[in-house]
Amino acid sequence: MIAASGGASQQEVAERLGMFPSRFVALLDELQDRGLVRRLENPHDRRVYLLEVTAQGKEVLQAVGRVAREHQDALLGALTADERDLLASLLSRVAEHQGLRPGVHPGFARLRPEARRGSRAASSP
């Protein structure tokens, strides 16, 4: 999300992920400690940091992308290209109907306090 957002702020990325901003800071701290992202000063607002993927972070993204493509090819090997496109289209419709954000793992919603409260209420008798 950081790589795709081209210098977005911490708050913007947290919102796109559907995460509570204070929870995103902990995740961002870990990514920065690993040398995968860096915070840059915003020339227009000193209170806001912009995010950038480091060279090392780009290498990790490329490696993850390669593994994901290999996994997808192995998993969907029995399908033709047209069938894969149809499956992707159908799954996108299901995701949209469920209110899922494109490109965002639904687990991020569990990092929002109100999502946790909602899931507890939903599981109560």
C-alpha cells in the first residue's frame, strides 16, 4: 500500500488499510526498524510524515510478488486464462458485496477497536 500510494501520509495509508492510525504506527515502526520503509518530513506540514519504501523494501516486495505469482500459477494451474479472469471477476463481486476493500487484507479491520467490538457482539449469544 505504501509503495502504491506514492508518498502518502501515515494517516492516509492507515485509512486506506482500514486501520486505526495509532495501531498503524506500531506496524510502521516495525517496517522502519527492518529498513523496509522510511518516514519523510512533509515540506507542507511539519506535523505529518510522508511514507516511502526503501530500496531494501522494494527488493522484498519483488520477492514476495514472485512467490505470490508462483503460488497463484500452482493453485490455478488447472484453469485457462479465461477461467482465471472469470474467477477473479466473481471473487471481486463477492468481496464487494461483503464490503471488503480491494487490495487490503480483511485482517486489518480487526486492528480497529470498533471492528473488535463488533466481532465480539456478533459472536455473543
